Amino acid sequence: MQSTATTTVPAAPAAGQHPEQAAGSPWPVFWIASIAVFLVSLDSTMLYAAFGALRAGFPGASAADMSWVLNAYTVVYAAMLIPSGGLADTHGRKRMFLGGVLLFLAASAACGLAATEQWLIAARVLQAVGAALLTPASLSIVLAAFPASQRAVAVSLWGAVGGLAAAVGPSLGAFVVDIAGWPWAFYINLPLGAVSLWFGASLLKESVKADARRRVDGVGMALLMVGVGALALAIVQSESPAWRRGELAVAAAVGVIALIAFVAWARATPQPLVDLALFRNRTYRYVNLATFSFGIAFAMMFFAFFFYMTGVWHYSLPRAGLAVTPGPLLVVPTAIITGRLAARMGHRPFLVGGALIYAASGLWFLLMPGAEPAYLREWLPGLLLSGIGVGMVLPSLSGAAVNRLPAQHYAVGSAVNQATRQIGGVLGVAVTVLLLGHGAASHADFSPIYLGHVGLALLTALLCLAVDTRPRTA
């Protein structure tokens, strides 16, 4: 790790980077990588709006069976992210990116063609594997394409693209499914994904040399997948009648034991999948803790919104989707401004300030909306606050996580951060369903959700006080 340059990430092209990639404009590379990430983030939330249509499309399946259309994707995606980061760092970022996009598109087509719920769930698992392969490779490709002076802006915008897609997923899903049917929640991925695949194959340059590759840590990969997968399974099935408490406790115990074994193995093996020395860096450690807490708060806010709109104010799903749109529209412009300023000032002011704004949005939702619809007066101001807060925090977390990492750890470092957010999101959804998924929700049922929202946002701000990514002078 360099300590005398303007930043610790070298301004010269990363090892193995093609000279043309360094000399030409990096923005075509950015958009190729971001299109694919947009689709992955969109898909991760879109089906929550489409769940009712999916149940109607498979009348012979129970709600517990169909829940695996959502849960299988989340579990596999979270479990595969960090191993995929290691594969990208060792076997080539372009190769992993294009392979992930191709698998994601093929699985999306298979999902739309599914005739049984078993086929659909299996296709969703493959879709999650493709998404996990391309996500960390995408960010490392973006990082390698930009000079050090522009990386904060590029990473903030990359994170904003993913955050925007995740935020608009349910609203877009509501419209698409209402107009064209549930298969189009998957077919919508095909045209944009094909653009990313076509131009990626011709324009992207490989960033890993053959002699720079190291052995893939298969044992570490297996332990990490079992650990994250088992814990995620215990979380997402915590309220499922199909699982006994004892079975969920066993799954959680297996996950904890596997993760402890993963840490022990990573300390003992000479070439671990995740270099635990990364976490000795104070900034990286606290950024991941903050990502976990903010991931929980983000999911709680988001799904509580749809519960409130449809359950208390009795909006239709398309109308609720339209009502959520103003908040996400603020994410990208906020992230662009934040990224430019963070390049000069560091990420901490925007992480702390954004988390406090996000806490203010939770306080607004706690105190202002009533049982009768009053969208412009009682909901829109809180929604705008949440959009600004998310635009400041979510991309800045991604940028701060990789800011002090050496180039060879871009993919793994970013994958750890993204997986942490996914696991936090799973927990946030589980808590929301636990508190609100018991039938007709009343106005009073939402108070614990918004109190949790405020508390987690304040915890995020507190954790981010330890983040230091200010540019270092020679």
C-alpha cells in the first residue's frame, strides 16, 4: 500500500492494464460495466413487486414454495460475491465479467420460460451466480480504467447506478408485470444485457496477466459459501412455517462454525481467498460495519414503504410504484456531486451527513404520515430526504471501501463490501416481514420499523466517524 502518493491507489494503469484503456476515455468502459450492474441491482428488488403475479402464475405452489424465487437468489448472490471477487482477481476481470453477464442473461431467459416453480427457482440460482460473477469484476474494471484523480467520482457514480436500480426495481416491476405479465420481469434484462455483452467483448481489455495469477483458494471458497449461505438461509426463513425453529438454529450454527473455520483457514493458508490483513485497516473495517447497518435500514425503509402504501393508504401496486419514484430520482445527481467533492475532501463528511439526513427521513415517516392519504404533505418530504441520504451514503460506502486498497485487491475488497450490504438487506427484509407481514397492518405497526430506521442510520453515522479517505499529500 503506497503512502506517499496523492492517494494510495496508483495513478498509473493497474498491472496488466492495456495501454489503450489508460490512454482513451474511460467512460465507455464505465457504461459497459454499469449497464450490467444496473440489471443485477434491478433484478434484486424487482420481484418483490411481482411476487403476487408469480403466485398467480403458479397456482399449485404454496407461498412458502414461491418465497424461494426471492430467497434462493439472495442467498446464492450473497454467498458467491466474495468468491467471485477472488476469481476476478486471479483469473481475469474481463473474463469473469463477460461470463457472468452471459450466464445472467441465459438464466433470465430461462426464468421467463419456466413452466414449474422448481424450474423457476433453479433458474434464479443460476441467475444469482451470474450476478455474483459480474458485480465485483465490474467495479474493478471501472477502477482500473480511471486515473486516481477521477476514481472517487467514478466509484460514486457506479454505486449510484446500482442504488438507483435497486430503488426503482419495485416500481418498475409493478408497471412491467401489470402491463405484460410476470415473465417480462425477467425478459427486460435481455436487450440491455446484450448491449453490455456485445460492447464488453470488443472494448474491454483484460487486466490480469497470466503470470500474475495465483491459486484459487477452493477450501476458503467452500467454507465462505456454506457460512454465508447458511446464515442467510436462517435469516430469510425465520418466519416460514415450513421450517422448524430447531432446523433454523442448526442452519445458523452451521453458518457460524463455517465462518469461524474460514477465518482460521485464511490465517493458516499462504494464499487465502480473502486476505484478512485488509481488515487491519481502520477505514475498511468501519466502512463494512457501516455498510451492514445501513443495508438493514435501507431494506426496512424500502419494504415498509410498500406495506404502508398498499396496506394503510390502499394504493394500487402501480400507483405505489409511481409514488416511490421521486426519492430514487435524487440518488444519481446527489452521488455525482458527492463523488466530486469526496475526491478532494474524503468520504467522511458525506457518509456522516448523509446518514444523519437518512435518520431525519425515518423520523419524518415516524411522526408525520397518518392513516388517511396525504402524499404531498405527509410523505413526499420524507421521501426526498431519504433519496438525498441514500445518494450520499450508498455510493460513498462503495468508494470508501476500496479507497485504500491496493489494485490487486479491488475485486475482493469491493465484493466483501457488497456482500455485507446484501446480508444486511436480507436481515432488514426479514425484520420488516416479521413486524408487518401478519396480515392487515395498521398505522401503529410501523412505529418499530421507523424507530429502527432512525437508530440504524445514527449508528451508521457513528461508525463513519472512523472513516478517513482524505487525499494524502506527498
